[in-house]
Amino acid sequence: MDLHAYLRERRDLLEAALERALPRVSDLPQRLHESIRYSVMAPGKRLRPILVMASAEAVGGSAEAVLPTACALECIHAFSLIHDDLPCMDDDDTRRGRPTNHKVFGEAMALLAGDALLALAFELVASNASAVAPDRLVSAVAMIARASGTWGMVGGQVMDIEAEGRPISGEWLQQIHARKTGALLTASSVVGALLAGGAEEQLERLREYGAHVGLAFQIADDILDVVGDEEKIGKPVGSDQKQDKATYPKLYGLERSLAMARTESTAAIAAVEPLGPSAEPLRAIAHYIVERDL
């Protein structure tokens, strides 16, 4: 399949939906809405919402039917990036080749923009109530909330901060990444299919896919922080080393890390093989995640 065409089409679909879903700059408080739009509408891969759409399609649903939830996942991702960049966290000045949110709007506004985006995400998921079976919608809300909070992304960020400058085991590093990055990617890989009426066996395949894809993605990100092109990845190369973060290249070296990423990608592809041709975009994405600019 032509993955680049697929990603471009789904990205265009998503960004049109985001334009409709996000508060208008003309609405009060205007500065907050400028801050929100600055980060959400910044150029990006849109991987999480595209996985929501692709997982729905993999079980016979449509991308359009899960757009509100796809937008929600992008809002949560944007919230996490805004907060990660703050001086109290990673203290980054640039994101996706532009000044970070707090550099443009100030720390207080960036903090509040992230808070507002997390709330908006659940408003968007709930907005799909008339088109989805109630039990599936409740399960989707619970899945996204768990992946976002202490059992997922937020908890992983805490573990990542606590690991800075400390020797840790490979098992502990995997736990950090499974929560910080993997949990939301796994939720993205399952929730679209859940809302589209996927069977439990299909959802389990997609959970397995998401877990492997999440780890592959983070290992690849760790590698790109060492050898990537700063203009392409949209952030300073070497920031992980500067902050003495726990990473796969630091623990295993570049060559072994790349082999591990490819192993995870292969496992993700195998997980959704039984879903047939409709899961081809998911398989192509799993391959792309590891091979991008490496």
C-alpha cells in the first residue's frame, strides 16, 4: 500500500476535524485558545489519532465515525507535550522546529492550555454518545483515562524523571516506556476498534499490536535523539543525554537498540496478521515507526 498517501489522507481528515473541534481564537479567553491552537495545530505525525482511525477500519468500521475520539487522542498528546516542555520538566525551548508553548505564551498559560486540552479530550469522546453503544463508550473513556494517568503516561513521566542520572535495569526501562509512551499508543490502537464494534479477539490482537508498537516507537525515538536530523525530528538532538535520561541506546548501545526496535515492530505486525487485508495500514505503520529517518 502507499502508506504516505494513507497518512496524508487521514491527517487531512483529522486536521479538518480539529479545526471544528478546537475553541476559536475569537472566543474568550482568547489567549488561552491561541495557546491551545498553537500546539495542537502545529505540524506533526498525528500518529495516535491515525491509529484510532486505522484500528476502526481494521475491524470494518470507518475513520469518519471515530473522528471525535481521534481528535481527543491528539488533544491528550498535545497536552503531554506542552507540559513535558515546561521548565519544571524537560525545560525545552523548541518543539517541532518552533518555540515551545511556554516560550510563546508563558508558563502559566501553557500549563492551563494543557489542562484545558485534557478536559476537552473527554468532552470530545463523550460527544460521540449518540453513535456508539453506551457500554463501548464507557469502556473507551475508561481506557483513555487509564492510559493518560498514573497507570500510563503521567506515571511513566514520573518514573522517567526519577530515573534521571540513576542506573536502572532493562526491565525498569521497559516499564517506563510502556507507561510513558506505550500506554497511549496502545489505547489509540484499540479504542477505534472498540467504538467500531470490534470483537474481543480482535481487540486483544490490537492490544498486543499497540504494546509492541509503543515500545518500538520509543526505542526509535531514543535512537533518533542520538543520530537523528534535528530539522526532521523537530527538537534538539542530544537532549536525552544532556538530561542524563534513561534510554535504550544508553543501556544497550545503538546497534542492539535498533535490533530491539525491529523485533518489536515485527511482533506488532504479526499480532494483527489474523485481521487480514483491512489491517494493512497498521502493519505498514509498524514498519514505518522503526525505519523513519534511521
